[in-house]
Amino acid sequence: MRMKRTLLLAPVLALTAVLSTAALADPITISILGTDGWFGNQADQAGGGSSAGYDMMQQYMKDHPDVKFDVRGVPFSELDTTQLSAMEAHQGPDIMIVNSVTVGSFIDRGYLVPLDDLIKTNGLKTDIFYPGMLSSAVYAGKTYGLPIDTGTRVLYYNKKLLADAGVQPPASWDELKADAPKLGGPKAIFLNNDAYYALPFIYGAGGDLLDVPNKKIVVNSAQNVQALETAKGLLDAKAATTALDQANSYNNMKAAFSAGQVAMEIDGPWTVVDLLKGDAFKDPANLGVALLPGKGSGPVGGHDYVVRQGTKAKASSLKFIQCMSSTESQVTVSKKLGLLPTRKSAYDSPDVKSQPTVAAFEPAIKQTHPRPWVPAGAQLFDQLKIDYAYVLSGQKDARTALDEVAKAYKDQVVPDYTVG
């Protein structure tokens, strides 16, 4: 999943000296590896700063004086490789905050502890989470992680521009195409030229990338061909714009929308902080959130708490995860980082309801579409990214492009699957 967050380029965070309980002899140490966006950087901590993760660990130690923490934070872009290297060296942390798309590869390598027995022992029921959030950490009927935050795609819209045009957020792509002339034609919506942003079209057409239960590659299905033709059709009808320069497409989309140059965009919750800095949303109330056109179904993503196989602090680690997965903790994360809770109960909190854009995501969260959670799931977007760009630029038709993606899946990603 493509997540655009402002992350501090911090060195390894050695917070043990700060997050300690010197009053007790030999407290249990729990080591954690996550992003520096979650824990803050070392300079922040030395200067008395705070972050969502840091503050909650401080509170946890007040309630559990037999525990201290050894925390390492890295930039989000380095998270997957840093965690993999640590586990391959058999000296990884007790707990990791893992990108949901990466969990499967770690499970496949035998690096994670199944949590079912420990979850049962601690009385933590997994049905407190929205089903789509938990699915990334469930393999072969076993649960290997608990979701810390989630994300999906919604339709962001400029309320003033739509009101001035006398239109409502479109319920279908055809409706968007029909309303586009009132919104300035191509200025109606900016389509990000990236594989992950093709998924709303694919899921909205009833398609998918893989049929995991039947071990089939379905990325080149008739539904998906129609989906990509729909996206290209918006451009051809001058009902949308895009940036064919794929490397800058996302930033161009966000800049155009936040400046009021386009009326709509498709994106996730992490973009809100940056959007509100733009001229179009100096009044935050002007930022509208609606379900995606079509079936309104976006891909689900986020991060999971997992426990490393071989940890000597397994029981303590799960107890900490249970606390961090509480409604109170999820509300704190939402308040501080603007992320979406995964627990159903968190959306009832006044602190969550008071954040209009976060609260507005709940309908979308209820109908997310899980990505194919396979060990090589992160690789599913490599070839799709290339060929989706070819389709939008008109260099390839949708059928040819998706057949090439299917071949790449067979050759490189899921060789034991059949095509079609």
C-alpha cells in the first residue's frame, strides 16, 4: 500500500534508559521495532517531546512497573527490510509493528508466533475488530497479529466546488462522467497513476487479483478488463485528469486537489493532514468524504502487532499488545496521528466522532475489500503498476496489459496458481 506520511529520518532509538523502571530489580524488557513516525525521534524524546507510541508506553509502565521497553524506530520506507534483516539474523525484537501486506511473508518464513492460545488465555476476542482489518494476519485458520490501525480509499471532494456545480458526490463512475462538464471536465477528478489506485476500479467492477481459496490468477478477468477500461474511459471523455509521469503522480494529485484545481481525488486517511494545509481546505469543513463510486469498496491496509518466534517475553508481549489494542489506546492513536481505529467500539468515542474525516471513514471501513493475503502479496503490484500506466497512457489496451500482469504473477509471484 502506498502510504504518504511525514516521517522523521531518525537513527535507531535507544529508549531503554528513558523508558525504564529502575525502582524494581530485573524488570521484564520488551523490545519493539516500528516506525519513527510512531515512536518519535531521539531528539524529540530528549527535549521532552512525545508521540503516540511513546506516551502510551509511559502510561503502560506506570500501570505495570515490572516492565520496561527497548524501542527501535526506523523510517517507514525502511521498515520491511529492517524487520526482515533482524529476523533472518535471529535477533529480532519481541514485538514488531508490521505493514499488513508484509505479514504473510514473515509467516511463511516461520518468523511469527501464532497468537490464538495467548489471545484465548488473555480473554481478547478477535471479533472486536472489523473483519477486514484482521484478515491480513490470519493464515491457515491461525491468527498471527492484531491490527493497530487501518486504511482504505474513499472519495475526497471539495464541498464548495460540488455545491457551486449543483452536483452530489457521484455514486457511480457513469454519474461522475455525466457530471464532469459541470465541474470543468478534466478538473472533476485526478486519477493517481499507480497500481494500488487501480483497485477501487477493480473491486468496484466485482474483480480481484487472485482467487486465493481456489489458487487461481484472476487479474486478467473480464471484470478487471472492464475496470481498467472504465478508468481510461474517464480520461478519454475528459472527465478526469492524471499525471503520466508515474513517479510524481501521487504528489501532483494531492497538490492539485488541495489547491482547489480539481474537485475530487481518491486517497486514504493519511493524506488529511497535508490536505488541510492547502488553500482549498483552510476551512476543514470544506473537505468532504464519500464512499467510492460503484460498490464503494476500497482495499484494506494498515499495520499489525506481531510477536517474533523465539522471543523470551512472549506472555508479556501479548499482554502489552492487548493493552495497545484496547479501545482507549486506539482512540489515542486516532487523536494523535489521525489514523483509523480497527476496533468497532473506538468509533463510538467522542474523541473519534469529533474528527469529522476520521468518523466519516467508518462506512468505508465496514465494506473494505481485503487484498489477497499471500506470502508474496507485496509483489502483486509490481507488474500491475507498469501495465496500469500503459493503459492510462493509451499505449496498451486493458486486455493486453492484464494478460501480461497475469503472466508475471504466474512466473514470479504465485507459480503454483493456475491462470483464469
